[in-house]
Amino acid sequence: MSKLDKNSGASRREFLQAGLALTSASLAPIAPLSTALLHASSQPPTRKKPNIVFFYTEAQRWDALGLAGNALLKTPHMDRIGREGVVFSNSFCTNALCAPSRAVVLTGLYSHSTGALDNDALEALPADIPLFTDLLHDAGYQTAMCGKAHGPNGFKERRWDYYFAFNAPATNYYDPIFHESFAGKRGETRNYPGAYADDLATDRALAWLDQKRDQPFCLLLWHQSPHAPFFRAKKYLDLYNGVPIPTPNTFWDYTTRFPGKPKAFIDAKNKIGTMQTGDGVRCLEELVKDYNAGFAGVDDNIGRVLEWLEKSGELDNTIIVLTSDHGYFLGEWQAFDKRFMHEPSIHTPMMIRYPKAFQAGGKVEEMVLNLDVAPTLLELAGVPVPAHLQGHSVVKLAQGNHAGWRKDWLYEYFEYPRAEYVQPHRGVRTERYKFINYYLEPQEFELYDLQEDPAELKNLYGDPRYAAIQKHLVQRLEELRRETGDDGTVRVLDS
């Protein structure tokens, strides 16, 4: 399978050149370390800096939280992060697909800027694009990646003091395969029969945290559940038995060909009970129960890390971030999975607990993005934020300074035709409106007033009453592309 325009490196480098020049020196090769120093950073002690724990969950919608009012799902440990920290009610991803979203959150750059457009995650990111963890490592942090890496080359070649992860949408839940390495020295890739993947990743993360160190640490713990095929932790095999699952209002819209939706949306192969693939799901009840049971297990593992932080005395000296790579359709328009720009797919939770910077119980309504995680963590760690980043630190925003914050943002999706025939599209979301452009010919469009129609039921594109708004959003989409260095080339996979 070849890619069209995936190697548009010249235009990307021209756009990012000025900022990258400031950080490229930090990506020099890691010198081999002796066995005795496998878990030690070469930097001098800087223990006064805060630690970081970053939970990046899999496919967690904004409402897949007890704290968000979910009556089915109990997430006491995730809820604690939000109650004792700041909750960002309008958090979104810029490309609702696993590997691209993970590249976005690590680099602070749009998919079109890194070239990580889709789930073909074999080739490494260009070496001149640093991850925020590279910059933290060079500032004296010990860094670890545990769990589902799934990104360009699994990010294995970067500066990790410890790496225990896999590079795939999912590994076998009860016979998982992980690659392990220490301080830049490649280790082995092997399977772990009988171990539950998320529990094992958490075990290794806790073992790493237990090691003595003089440096601050940055742990990325990225669980895979509830990715298809949705195998649950054994303690939750009977969770939700006999519990009725409500049907979304739009589930039966397929009987009338999804009124107002374009052909690109209607023809996508993401409908419940219609796909015989590894990611396909058979019925709504099975999907919703397995999805929520998966997060029950994830919440348990998050609780184990919070317990370690508390017992070690490091809880209040640790920045704890929880957000997700994308959302997930749970039967809206009969759909499962993500990819599209509609709210169930792009709207994610985001919470930060760090009492030295943020008061407990804070709530931010402004729109934040996965692009914003990298600059936020760098600022909180006292590490200079590179000028080339396309996200913005949310620190001042969370402290009450809303001046100059974004009023709109760019969405992009590229992977086509695999795996679900979701056509490439771009869009712009403002605080009130959403405009989507499926840009392959014949082009199609969607326009929604999210204030009047939060469920995105009435497509207003072409409605003369919204002509001025439509014109503005079309123009703004092109402006956002220029502002972020998107050169205008149509990007698509070639099967």
C-alpha cells in the first residue's frame, strides 16, 4: 500500500524550520550506558522539579466518566483527578485515529506537520521533530513509556529511560506482546502468556517508579482497553449482566438513510452489526457493556498509580494528566469507532491535578486540544516551550486568564479507504458552529449550529439563512490551514 503525498517533508520543514532549529540539538544520539546505570539519567539531580504522570486513555468519550454524570460507569480514581484538579469540559482531538493522535500529543504538532497521518505506524517520525519527553529528558527528567505506544515506530528510538510498550492498535489481551528496553538500549520483544495487557503495563510502570532516583520522573502510562476486541479484565467478566442499555435516538436513522447526512457519512463501513472485521461489533448492547467494563479496569489501574504516589509522598509534587486519544461512537447513527468529526468521535475528557499550580474543583469551558498537552507539561516542568509547537499551554487558562484563547480550530482526517471507508475530511469547529468538508470529488459538506443542535441532527449546509456563517467558515478553514502550514495538497491512502 503506497501513500500519496505523505512525504511532503520540504514544505513541512520550511514551515517548522525556525522553531525546530532551537531544539534539534537536543536529539543527539543517546550514548550506551553500562548495566549499572540502566535506570539513571546522565543529567545532574533536579529533584525540585515536579514529577509527571500522563494517563492517555483509549477511545474515551468526554462522557465516559462518573464525574461527567455517566450513570452506568463508575470511575472513582479518574473522578478523583478531576475533583482535586482542573476539568476541561471542551477537550478535543485534531485527528480521531490512534497513531496520528498519539503523535500529535507527543509533538504538539498537527498530523500534516509531522507526516503521521494514519495508522501505518512503521516509520519513525523525522528526527528533527522532538517529543516533549525528549525535551524533558534533556532537562534532567527520567522518562518512561508503558502500554500502548502505537505511533511512528512506536517512538522506540526516542530518549526513554524505560520502555515497555507495543506498537499496534491492540495486542492480545491475555497473551500480549511487549517490547522492553532500558536507557536507550534495545531489549527484547516477547509475549507474556496469561497476563492481562493493561495490568502488566501497570505492573511494569509501578516497578519502574519503585526504583531509587535523584531526578524527577515522567511516566506515560497508556492503557489499551477498551480497544476492539474488547476483552475484559477477569474480575469484570459479568459486569453489567442484566443491565438494560438505552438506544441512542439516532440509532434507527439508517432506516431512512440518515436524514441530512452526506453520502460520505452514509457509506462508511462503521455500522454496528455490519462488519466482519477485527474491529467490528455485533450489537449495541455488547458494545456499550464491553466499552464501559474496559474503563472499569483502566480505572482500577489508575488507582494503583495514585496509591503509589500517595504512599511515596509524591502525590502533590506530581503533575497528573488524564485525557484520551479520541472519542468513540456508541450507536449514534448506528455507528461504532471514531474517525469522523462528529462530537462522539472528537470530544474527549481532559483533567490535570497539580495543587501547586491549580486549585481543586476548577472548570474550564474554553476549547482545548490534544495539541496543548506538550506545551502545558513543558511549562509546568519549567522547560522552555519551543516556538514551533502548534498547541498552547493551558496553564494560564486554567488559572483564570482567558485572554487571547482560541475561538476555533482545525480538524483533519486522512486514512482512506482502509479500514472503514471513512472519506478524508477537514473541518473547523468554533464555540458554536461546526463545518466539515469531505474534500474528495464530488465534495460534500456538513454544517451544524451546536448551540441549537448539540446532537448534530440538522445539516445546515446550503441553508440560505446560514449563508454568511457558511461563507465565513469556509474561509476560516483555509486560513487555519495556512496558519498551520498545510500546503493544500490532497492527502489520501492508495489501496
